[in-house]
Amino acid sequence: MSDDHSASRTGASARTDSDSAWDDGLIARRVTEETVAQHATVVEARPSHPQAVPELAYDGALRSRLEALRELVGLSRTRLDSRTLAEAGRVLDEATARRRLSGQHTVVAIAGATGSGKSQLFNALAGVNISETGVRRPTTAAPIACSWSDGAASLIDRLGIPGRLRRRPVQSVEAEAQLRGLVLVDLPDHDSAAVQHREQVDRVLALVDAVIWVVDPEKYADAVLHERYLRPMAGHAEVMFVVLNQIDRLPGEATEQVLDDLRRLLDEDGIVLGEYGEPGATVLALSALTGDGLGELREALGQFVGERGAPARRIAADVDAAGWRLRSVYATGRRTGLSEQARDEFAARLAEAVGATAAGEAAERAWLRNANRACGTPWLRLWRWYEDRFEPSTGRLPSRSPVDEEVTARQRVEQAVRTLADRASAGLPAPWGQAVREAAVRGAQGLPEALDELAARAGLPPGRPPRPGWWPAAVFAQASMTILQVIGGLWLLGQIIGVTSPNLGVPVLLMVAGIIGGPLVEWSCRMAARGPARRYGLEAERRLREASAGCGRARVLDPVAAELLRYREVREQYGRVMGVAAR
């Protein structure tokens, strides 16, 4: 019988090597003589052509979220480092890869700690000893796959499981009908002392559609399991089974007590339990050794696989997890952006830096000076000319040098840009706030020089200010008053030297009229000139303010607004990824 057994194993090995090119890469292997006696495993003939398996189809909502995530990653590449976007990129790649594979199969991994009995459960579900069990730990050194139907080769290839580790369950019409489409994967121990075993567990868990966590009464509260796996995967509760194995070791009502405590721990991990018909993790108790509770797991697995929704739910959960990891770089609870008040204050600071108010006042004074020159008395203009020419400069307040004024203007511009950048970046996530500040700093480079050049072009126009229509009449009136003074004075002089007949009344009256009328005309013109001079000064100030605001808008505000618009776009995309409206 030993020789027969060796021959059987040799034949199975030969079939494994020769049939490694099967479309699904699945073989049947008889492990023990007892299994051979009890079960007749049927090996399917190799098909002449690979069977066409329908690809996985995502519904509209999931497709929209994946498109939004792809758009989000694309918009963020220049603002976020590759490590921040790595998980989102991995989810997109895996979603694309999974969509191209079979939509009729569901890949379920069995994971657990050393001694939890996961391999024993794997064998019990398959109905044949496929995965090795025993006292030696760890027993499972590499993932083993078992498929209940054909066409799953590409899915198993994606897991990196070679043909020699692919199995078929015992041939049973009832089992195949119940679990058709299931691809079950037995993983190494997640707490194995071998690092490569733990790495394989992490790698395969990222690729399967669902996972069965097998725990035992002794290690169901293990911190490694909860902190490293269950808690981080809390969002995958809908594609998760938690099975309490080895209940045959628990006396009396201890099973329900352990189950209640297990549910409590899962609740603390944030895992929603699928109770009362609600979606969530399925928690069961069974004994793979005695078969107690195994039928309930088979039924739950059959219904789960039959729905064909696990792959899409797994991808959706991955998108949720990737989105929550990115929350800190996209979401904010504050209103962001630049208010009109902030824009107006920035424009006002730039106008102050270029001296728009002073320029307007200077324009007003220039207009008044021209009015005084045109409408003032000749004697007063002559006296002012004398004072301006011969008055010593001592006793006057020292004026600021152009260098001091330039330094002060530059400081005002820099302060205005810093204030604007702080307001624009307030409430933004760190990467986008930094991008806004950098845009403002780039725009501030050369801004003082541009404002100086602008002030020179948009300042006072060359030549004299324009004259209103009443100036000629005022000039004529002032000239008339001067002529009256001259006539009266010459008349009196002629009387003094005896050229004309004595008559003091008329020349004195002419001189008094000219002396009083001249200043009166000048005062009237000064009063009348205040309004036009003020309007002229305000117009000059307005031109300079608009010019400085336009320069600041082109160099600073527009780049900052572009960054804020980019952030709003990515925030909207992030809202689509998370399935909520962006705030």
C-alpha cells in the first residue's frame, strides 16, 4: 500500500508539471490514503481554448469615484510629494487591474495567527487536505489557492501564486453549486517569526476581494491582530468575516461569552458588525475539527460569493481608505479664499506704497498754483517770486531723501504681500497654503520696481494742468484791476508834476478800485478753483490707484487666485472621491 501511495503521489506530481499550462493552473492532489478512499477527486481535461470569462464591471457611482480620484491625483502631482499620493495611485492601479479580470469569481483569503486553525478550516471548506496542518509552526509557508470553478487563473496569477500551489476542492455537486465562483487562499501566519511570511500576508491581503480572519479562544484579543490589521481595515467591514475557531475547546456557555467579548473588541476597532440585516463584518463561531458551525460559514460564503459584489465593495473600501489618508491635505473646516475686503486692503496698501494720496494732493496743489498764477495780482506774484528766490533754506524741516522713500515704499509693498499671502492661505491644508504663499512671493519679486515705473507713467501729466473756461474772464478782470491801478497812479503822478489839472477824486477812486478789486478777484478765483483742483487731484490719485491695483493684481492677486482655484478644484474632486459635497 505504501508503494501504491508513492506511485499516486508521483503521478500527481507528474500531472502537476505537465499541466502547469492549464488555463486556470488548477490541479487536484490526493494527500492521504484516507482521502483517496473517501473522496474521488475529478481532474478536468485541458480545454483546447481558454474560456472567456466576463470582466468585472463597476457601477456608475464607483466609476465616478475612481475617475475623481484619478483626476485628484493628476491635479495634485505638482503640489504633493509622491509618497503622499502613493496609496491613491496604488488603489487606482489595483482597481484597473481587478476590473480587467473575472467578475464571476470572488477571491477570499483565510488569515490568522499561529495555531488559530486557519489551515484546518481551509481544508474543511475544500473537503480535502490541501493545506498542511500540524504541530510544527509555522506550517503554511506560502499562500495556497483553491478554486471551485474554472476561469480564475488570471486572478490567481495576480496574487503571485505559482501553479504548484493551486488546488481544486473535492468534487461535490452540492459544494460546487453553493461555492461556485469562490477562490479561497490560505495565507501564512500573520504573526509568523519569518519576515517573508508576514510580507506575503500583507501583499496578498492588499489584492484579495475579501478576507476571513480566523481567531481562537486564546488569541482573539491579540494586540498585533487588532492594531496591525483589524483596526486599519475597519472600513473594509463589508468584505470581512471574523471566525472564532476551536469552539470545541470551550465549555458550556463560554462560546457566547467569548463571542460577545470579540464583538466588543471589534466595535472598539471601529468595525461595523453585520447584524440585523445591516452591512458589515460577519462574526461566526465554529469548530473546523468537529465541523460544528461549518455549514453556517459555507452558507454565508455561498451567499456572499453569489452576490458578485465583493470585488467592487473592496475597491470602494480601498478608495475610502485612500481618501481618509489624504483628508489632511485636502479637507478643511474653514472657509477659504480671498474676500473683497482683503483684495481692497491689498490695493490700498500698494496705492499707499506708490504715494497715490500724496500724488493726488500734489496734483491739487499744482492746479491751485496755476490758478493763482493766472488769476493772482501781479504784485503778489512778484512778491512770491522774490520770496522763493531769495529766502534762505535755513529753518526749514529737512525733507526725506529719495533713497529713504524708496526703502520705505519697498517695505510697504513687502508687508502688503505678506499680509495678503497670510490671509489667502488661512485655513488651507499645509501643502496648498504653502503653494499660495510661494505664488505670492514669486509675484512680489520686482513688484516695487514695477510700481515705481508705473507711478512715473501714471503720475502727473506733462505740462500745465488744464484750464477751465472761466480763467480768461478772471485773467481779464485781474488785468483790468491792474490797469485801473496804473491809470490812477499815473493820473496822480501827472497832477503832482503839473501835467494834468488837479482832481484827486477820480484817480484815487480808480486806484482804490484796482487795489481792492485785484485781491477780491484773486480770492474769488481761489474759491472757484478749489472744486476743480480737488477733482483734478482725485483724478490723478484714482489713476495711480487703479494702475497700482492692476499691477498688484497681475503680479500677485492673479497667481494667488489661480492657486486658490486649483485648490477648490481638487477639493471638489476630493468630495466626489468621498461621495460627499465639498465644503
